Amino acid sequence: MRKFPRIPSSFFGIVLGLAGLGKCWIAAEMAWNLPDFFSQIILAATVFVWAILMALYIAKWLVARDEALAEIHHPVQGCFIGLGGIATLLVSIAIAPHARDLALVLFGIGGLGTFAYSVYFTGRRWMGTLDTGATSPALYLPSVAGNFVIASVSGYFGHEDWGALFFGMGMLSWLALESVVSYRLFFEPGMPLAMRPLITIMLAPPGIACVAYLSITGGIKGDKPDLFAHALFGYGLLQLFHLLRLLPWITCQPFAASYWSISFGMTNLALISIQFILRGQTGYIEWVSVVLLLLANLTVFMLVGGTVWLLLQGKLLPPPLAVTPKQGPGNQGHPQIQQPS
């Protein structure tokens, strides 16, 4: 019998969505002279949720180590391990105005953890441990999303040189994986029902890339967004329209925590549009930013509502992964698909 909830690492995606919405409201309050009431509440909730999830995840490693290792070796769930480090990086920004020294410590821990797992994960995949059927947009998380977030937070703390370094890592990793993931979506059989929400991760790379690029090129005080920033934003909007077209297909199943996959990409698109305004952009962006902020709020509030409902029903946690003997590189068969969270 379980004595505590053994959460999967993918639950840290909740922190990413909340942190992204909090950053949206910080930018909106600056752009439109709004009170900082909403951003502070959302960021406080972000830190609270992160602290609970981190404590539960550490406890899982202490008392259910085999289950935690099975998650790392799982071809789909293993993609989410790095979210703990990414969530820690985002929390460092949330607490920086109140406790900068602690924020810098979390920045260091989160950055090192995220980068280390990215190297481990990619190296393991290069040994031929991934079945084609397990290929999904979740592959972007360790080396693409992770390095972009390190770049973004580095820029926030004034380390633009380090940010540029990690931006390059994330950008070229994205370009390398984009063809792999696109081939899977175009030419292989459709995603199993439980994995369909992972397609919404396609929205994340262009948004995170643009946020990182703006962060290391002056932040909100930089010059007007250049062609490259607009190109990244445009590609993000294109991916959003793709997902809107697929929404009935993706959501033809009951709500699950895996639906949080869309939250970070959605909130980053809204954040970009408002940061464009703060950097002096005018024209279409003035109404697009309002639409995207409304969509980001609607998305996150619906996800929070669905998550709380599942929690109250005792249905939030997915079944535990089966603990199986560790397989060697190149000897991993088609995975048993578990409902990703």
C-alpha cells in the first residue's frame, strides 16, 4: 500500500504552465500599467506546487527507487525527467525579487541538473535504445526545452554570454530533432490515444526559443524585435493553428494530467507577444497579444480545474510503471504505452 503519492516526473509540467502564466501577467502588468495582484498570486502558487512536487519526487527516489529508475528507462516517460530541473529554473525567476541569493542557488542547481540529464538522455538514445513507436514530441524536452530555458534564465540573471551558449545548444538540437519527430507524425501510424496530448508539445520549441532569444538580446529593454524573433514567433503561431485544427482528435478521451503538455507553449506565445510590445513593437501585435493572453489564461485555468477535479476524485495519479530488468542499448522493444502525465 502506498504511503504517499508516487508522482511521475511529468507532473512538473504543471509548474511550467503556472510559471509561464505568471510571467505573462508580469509582462502584461508592465505593458498596460496593471496592478501586480494576479502575477504575485500565480507565482506564489507556482512556488507552492513546485515545493510539494519536488518533495514528493525526492521521496519517491528514497523509498521507491526501482520505480523511479523504471521511469528513467521508459522510452516515453524518460523524456520528462528533466522537467524537475526546468521547473526549478523557472522558480528561481519567481523568487528572485524576494530572495536573490536563494534564486541564484536554485538557478545553479536547476541548470546543472537540466544540462546533465540532457547529456545523459541524448547519449542513451544515441546508443539505439528508442523504438520508432515511442518517438514523440516529448523528445524535445531534455535537450531543446531544457537548454532554451537555461538560456532564458541566464539572460534574466545577467549572464547573456552563457545564455547565448545554451541558446545554440537548444537551437541546433531542435533542428536536429524536428525532422525526426515530423517524420514520425507524417509517415508512421497515428499516435496511440493516451499519447495524443503529447503532440501539443510541438507548440513549445519556437515559443521557448523566442523567449530565450529575447532574454539574451536585451530582455524587455532591448531594441524592437528583429526578423529572427518574428520568425520564431510566426512559427509558433503556425503550430498553434495546427493544434487547433487537431484539437477534437487530441481530446477525444477523458481529461488527464498529460493535457498540461500544451500549457508551457501556450503561455510562452502570449509572453512573447507582450514582450514585443514592451520592446516597442506596434501594429498587429497589439491585438494579437490580447487574444493570446486570453487563450493562455483560459488554457491554464481549464487545466487547473480539471486537475483539481481529478485530485478530488482520487484519479490524478496514473498507474505505476512496471519495474522490469534493465535492458541494454539497442535491445529495447516496442514500449508498453502508459498514460503519460
